[in-house]
Amino acid sequence: MKIEKLLFATKFEELQLDALQSLLNLKKAALNHVVFLNVIERDKVAMRRGTGYKKDEAIRLKEKANIRFIDWAENLFEQGMEVGVYIVVGGMARHVIQSAKKEDVDLIVIGPQKKSPLEKLYAGSDIIEIIRGSNIPVLVFKYLDKDKQIIGMPFDRPLLATDFLSASQRAVDYFLMLGDVIEEIHIVHVVDEKQLTGDSAMSVQKTRKTTRRKLDSICDQFEEKGVNARVHVYVGETASEIEKAARECRATMVVSGTSGKSSWREKLLGSTPRTLAEKSPFPTLLIPPDGK
């Protein structure tokens, strides 16, 4: 797997240069080009009294973003990186998809979403929309420290959640091809308590052993690549148990495959990848169908 070009979509306040610096160990996976994207949403440049789009305000915000990106670009040039820049007005998801396609990037990095419950219900999730529209892995970057200090590099110790279905296998394949980027990977499967049929301890142990056998098979694939791998079995609600595992394993990132589908049921009840991306404090990498 080569990650040669990365799209870094930022609004600045939630995603800063140090976040990008923590991803530059991806140079071991061929990263040599970063494309900066700043999307100025229209409500930020609308007249206060609702009289419509304010062109002068858009120009001012674009110039501020350009000054910031020039400084960031100089930093990356010194590290031998190529840089591209897009500063646009409009919707985040649409411009991320367009820019990613135009630049043919291998990874999209965005900050966490800040939407009200009503906005999430009716407008949907930018993250899911991006995955459905681009088929490129999306890293929702989050600072693990409340003071927004970088603690480790996200790709150092990822925790990969698997349900053994095709979406999870894509995530496994993605990391198997990353080579020297990973120091250690933790692989976890969460067993639904409803699957623990029967009252005997023997029945429970049988489920655990069957699950462990599948996890060990995945672990062996990483060991063959020279990557230290550990497997874990948890029981309970999937998203919360994955987060618990990430804390206990001191993971630097949570990884999940996703179908990339969105429905009204998902909007109402949620899905594990979406819950992790929007609510987990850990950086979350989502691997979509046919991801690069």
C-alpha cells in the first residue's frame, strides 16, 4: 500500500499543523505530497441580518486561510514535501469529495464534526457522505489530550476492530500493506451478549475460543509481515467496548471498515463506524468499500 498523497481538510480551529506533523511517518509508506483544503461554509459569510451572501467577508476569510497555508507549506517544503492548496466557499463534504477526486489522493484527513442533533438527523453526516462519494480512506483526526497536545502518532499503535465481514477484511488488508509505519497493532472483536447462548460456562468458552481462533489467524498475517500484533475479545455494546479496548491498549487510533451506506435507520440509531468517528475521543480511520 502506498500513501503518496494526502488531503488535509481543516477549518484551523479544530485541526492544526501539529496534527499533520504527527502523520508524516507515512513517508515510510511513500507519502510525498500534501493537499491543503479550507472550506468556508456559506453561513460564515452571510450577512447577520440574513440579507444573503457577503462577498467581502468571503475574500477576507480566504486571505486569512491563504496566509496560514503559506506558513504551513514552507514548513513542509523544508521536509521535502510537495504541497497543493484549495480555499473554497461551500459545503464541506462536496468540496472534500471534489478535491480528493481531482488530486487523486490516497487518504483524507478531516477534523471532528460539530453539528447539533437536529443537523445530524436531517443533514446527515459529512463523514459518511464523503465515504460514499469518494471510496478513499478517511481519518477523522482528534487530539487525545484536552489541551490539544499531540500524544504519539496515530499510525504507531492502531486498534483495528473486526467483525470478520468483508468491510473489516478491507481494513486488515489496508494495514497489511503499510509496512514499517506501524509499531504494533491491536485487533479486537466485540461479541454481542445475545450471541452467548446457553447458561453453561462451556458455551461461553466455546464462543471465546472460536473468536480467538479467527483473531489469531489475522494476527499471524501481521506477524508474517514483521508487525507485532495482539488480539483481544470483548463482550458488550460494540462502540463502547472498542473505546474501552483502545484505552486499555493505549492505542493511538481506532480503525474500522465501513459499508459506506447511509439510511434513515442509521441516522436514527447510529452505526458503529459513525459512532466512533463522531463520539470517540480517539482518531478514527474509516476504510470504505473499494478504498485505495
